[in-house]
Amino acid sequence: MKAIFLTTSLLAAPLLAQQGNRDGHDNMNPVVPEDLIPPAPVLTVEEALKTFTLADGFVIEPVAAEPLVEKPVALSFDENGNMWVVEMRGYMPDLDGNDEDKPQGRISVLQDTDNDGQVDKRTVFWDNILLPRSVALVDGGALIADHTRLFFVPRNGIERTGEPRVIDEQYAPSGNVEHRTNGMMRHLNNWFYNAKSDTRYYWENGQLTKDTTQFRGQWGITMDDFGRLYHNNNSTILRGDRLLPDILDAFSSAKFKPDSSTQLGSNRVYPTRVTPGVNRGYISKANGYDQDTIDPKTHKLINTTAAAGPAIYRGDNFPESYRGVGFTTESVVNLVKATRVEATGLDLKGEHLLKDTEFLASTDERFRPVNIYTAPDGCLYLVDYYHGIIQHKTYMTSYLRAQYESRGLQAPSYELGRIYRIRHTDTPRGPQPKLAEASSQELLRTLAHPNGWWRDTAQRLLIERADPETFDALKNGLAKHENQIARIHILWTLSGLRQLETTDLLPLLQKGVSADLQSHALAAALTLPAVNRTELAQAASQLVGPDLATSPYALRLLSSLPAKQYPLLVESLEKAGKARFATEAVTTGLLKQSVTTFPKTKTKVDSYLATFAKNAKNIPAEKRLHGEHLASFLRGKELYLGEAACVGCHGADGQGLPNLGPPLDESEWVTADSERLAKILLHGLQGPITVNGKKYTPLAAMPGLGMNPTIDDKKIADIMTYLRAEWSNSAPLVLEKTVSEIRAQTKDRNGRVYTADELGQ
């Protein structure tokens, strides 16, 4: 097959208007030689299976395929093991994303009625949804998110019994399709957590509670048996939180953003197919750049650009050595990476599991793995979007368009999609669950099941049933069960039932109890009324020390108590010494209470509280600004959160995101020189960059907006005005003519991204 390659003359054509083009990237010759690029026809499932290379000892099996499933992006299993699949049918039906704004998505329930391991029945639960992105099952219904909103949809089993009800208008408030909230994963603590979000949800008695949490990830979210959350972004394979969620939190008004997550393993990828069909596939030393993005010897991508839905394996089909291994999907280069994760106390480390190969890789360019899950049968279930186009129109370059067209990847627009099972060769898949009909006693026993899905589901069902006859058994199990993981589930089951008491927790804070269980007990104590928490203070203080993994949890509890407990808190903080996350835990607890008057501790806690108190007096920009300054600010805010997608790397609080973007709040790069800021927004910036004395090295350069035909000088001026007046910033309005003048002055730059040194770091 003859590929269509870009030349200078082609770039002069209308393709120049592609939104993803970089200003000055006029040398877009593909790195991969033409004769090495194979065709990419639509393959049958049987043909697709032959393209896979899988780690020794495993087999990949089809579970569902078209016409029973179409363009799947996520799924959830109900109490009987049925798959509730999110079908994002409207995403990029063609190279221009036409009709993407039409509600075409659906939630389908897939069933294996004869238990042969393959789906044979589909029931459409809800259709005509605008770009659906997540589904979670709750008492009496399902929580389903579309492009913006979160709905509750009543159900009886797999049948819909009423009309969808909007329960959050702002579930996914901004960004393009790739940068909107998704996930809705139920945690051990009974809250739902999301990726690309700083919001968590609690569903109880038909009502939704919404709360803030730390911002995490981009697409997909998962947890391990302990309850640590794992997430990633497109250029980072896997990140893990060292602590349970909400022990630490961020507070922009205090300039406090604890970073308890860490990168796990390498971002290196090992595709089995040459990879020209990826943005920046033309970037190479041969084309005049200072680095190769594709290996000049193998013609394959070097580092990930599209890491997506991860899963920590919690099943019982794989060998025990695989428990806790992280699996990450990568849709652009058609593979699944395995990362060995080691968790010891507060330490979390990761490494690539296989030497120079991937756990799963395919030579089929249409294989688009986007999510992966531990399933009821103990295996891994892999969601394959199976669509030629994977890049959103926001980032479509002239180069990538030509690559897609050359292999016919833009067609068909709909129809296709697959779900696969990855099973250990020597172990048959586990039984199909029937937990909807299980007795309460059976559910109690299931809390000790070796498969995390069974434990999670049993916990949910016990809470939903609220059977009083289970309460004593749960309390007895919390005190005596021999399985530590079961005790953690029992603890949170009692919490969800509102049956957890101080007397249940005190024995868990004594010597001889595992640090894992003690950490959960301290976290669960935060759900009790303050007066009940106070009874635990003395016991909690005994779990603080320089080398104790329980220290941040104990300090977080102590810092949530009334002022009369402050002496014990200060004493405990001194005893913690340099214990990891000690000051962060105390700061979080105090700021959650809006405490500004606190004894001096000679730690960072003092400065965070002082900043919080100072900024509490600041007037919000919306009330401080007037006239055109306010109008420009509001327009810029909408662009920042939406069309320009700045929030994706710099965060809604302007504090920046790990590996993606530096902070903008109180940044000299934002407030000091409007002309310098205009240059950055027009042409982009390559790190490293130093902000307020701290060095940041984003994994990728910030692209300029100057070549985006949908963002003109007025919009860039509005974004600048917003940045310079939001959060703690207070700098003057930026006019459109300022941006236009800088554009004219820098027209000969030919799109070269600035470095910080060039701009006077």
C-alpha cells in the first residue's frame, strides 16, 4: 500500500488549518520508511487474535464483539456478573469529528446466558446519550455520566424502570472529550472516585453527596487491595497514591498541594508494529529536531503518548505473583503494559515487568485498548475501542490526518468494538456470580473472597440490604477475623451501614494489630462524629513516630479534633519528627476545619495556615474586577477550562500537575511580563522551567496556540487576562492589540517552541 506523505506543498494546502498543528512544524516527513508501513484493514476477531503477542503463560479470548458491542470505552460488572458497557459511539466518526455533538452513545448490558464464556445477549439499558463516559451500579439504579452531567437511572436488575434524573449538572464541566471527568470507581471507603477530577461522590438513600478530593489522572482509575488509588495521564504509564484517599488534600488558598503520588516504572513502550500513526511521528533528528520520538532503528514509538485506563490486578486466576501488578492500556501503539508494583508501608515503587517486551501487544493498528478490569471470573477483561481514529480533533495534525487517510483508518465510522478476556493458561475462569440471590450469610463469607471484585460487591450489597441480623456478625468479624483484608472490608461495611462505633475501633489501635488495619481504622474514624473521634485521641497519638506508617493517619485524625486537643496534636507532631507526610496530614486536618489560630509548631504548618488566613481576606476576581476587565476574565476562564484545555496540565487551582505543567498561581511567568507571557501562549514553551525558585520539568513541551485557527488573538488576550487575575494573581488586563503586536514581532520564529532560558529565566 502506498502511503500519502506530507511535503511542504501539502502543508500549504487546507490541511494547515488542522487544530493540532504546531506553528513551524513544517517538516512533517514521517520517520517510518514507506515500505515498512503495513496496511491496516478491518480484521475479524479471529484474524485479530493472530496479531497478538502475549506474555508466556497467558491466553487471550474473545468475550464480546460487534454487533453485540460497539465502540466501548468502559464497563462495570453487576452483582450477577453482567457487563454494563459504556459505548461512546459519537467519538470521532470521521477525521473532522462531525456529528460528535449528537447524542448517539448508549449503555448496554451484555450477558453470557449459557455460561460458555462468550456474550450472547445484549440489552440496551439507555441510549441516545451524548458521549457517555462512565457507569456505576448502586442501590436501585445506575449512576451514568454523559459528556457533562451525572444521572441516576432507576433499574430492576438489568431493566430500566424510570426516566434518568440529573443529580450533578457539573460532573464533567470542561475540556474536550479526552480531558473530561470519567471513572466513577467505588472505593473501599464507599465513595466514588474519578479520573481527571478533584471530586468524589457518596450515594446513600437515593441522595448524592459531592465533596472535593485530590486531583487525579486523565482516563481511568483503579485501586489495590489496600485501597491506594492508581491513575495516569497520556504521557505517564502509571502513578500511585502512597496513602489512602483524603488523608491529604489540596488547598489553593493556602498554597498547599501535597503530592503523595509517585510515578511507577518507566514510560518506555515496546510496540510490535511500526508506529507512524502517532502525533509527532515526524519528530526526529533526521527532520531537524533535537530528539527522536520514534526509534530510528526499529521505527517504533519510544515513550507512551496515550496511556489510558489502568487496573491493579486483584483477581484469583493469575499466579499469586501477579497480585498487585499494574496493567495499563496504550491505544496509540496498540499494547498493554505490565508494571510490578511494590508497596511497603508508605513506600511505593514500580518497574517494568518484562525486559524489552510488553504483556500484550498487537500488530493491528485498529486495536485500541482503552480500559482494563479485574473481572468476577478472576481474569482481566480488556476493552478494545477498535476504531481507526483514536486522536481527538482538537489534536489532529495535518500529518496525522494524512496517516489515517493513507491506510483508510477513518472508516468504518461505527459498528466495531471488542472485549477480550486474558486468562492464565493453566487456570480455568472462575464461576459466574449470583450474588443478587445470595443470602446475607453468604455475602458475609464473600468478604474474605480471594478476588477483589467479589469482596467489593459483597460489601456494596450488605450495605444496600442493611440487614440488622448481620450487624453483630460484622462487629465480631472486625475484632477476630483471621483474614486482614476481610477485616478491612468489614470495617468499611460497618461504616457504610452507619454502625461503626468508637468501641469497634479502639481495639484496632492497640499493639499487635497490623499497620494496614490500623491505618484503615484511623481513616474510618474520620467518618464518626467529632465527639466520638475525641475518645480515640490518646490511642491515636501512640501510633505516631518517625518510622511508623500509621503516623500520617493518626495525625490526620488528631488534627480533626476540637481545639482542646491541640496540645496532644502538637506533642504528636513533635514526636513524628521527620516522618513522611506528617506536616501535610496536620495541615490538611486543620485547613478542613478552617483553622487559622494554632500554636506555633516551627514546621511548614505555620506558613500554610498563615497563607490561608491572609488569602481568606482576598476578594474573588469576579467581585474585584469590573467592566471589560471582568468580561475578558470570564471569557478567559471559559477558554482555560474548555476550548484551550489549559486546565488539563495546570489544574483548576492553577497549582500545576505532576509531569504536565508548572504552577500558574503566583508565577512570575504569568504576572511579571505580559509580552513574555504572550510569546509563550503564541509559540509554546519547552521545559525545564523554574517558578518561584523551584524547578519543573514537564514530560512534553507546551504547544503554542498561535496556529490554532479557532483561537485568535482576542481569545489569547482573554486567557492571559484570566491567568493574571485568578487565584492569588492580581495583574492588569491584557488587550488584543498586545498579542497581535507580539505575533507580528515573532512571525519569523517559524514556530520554534521557546525555552525558559531564551525568555530570561
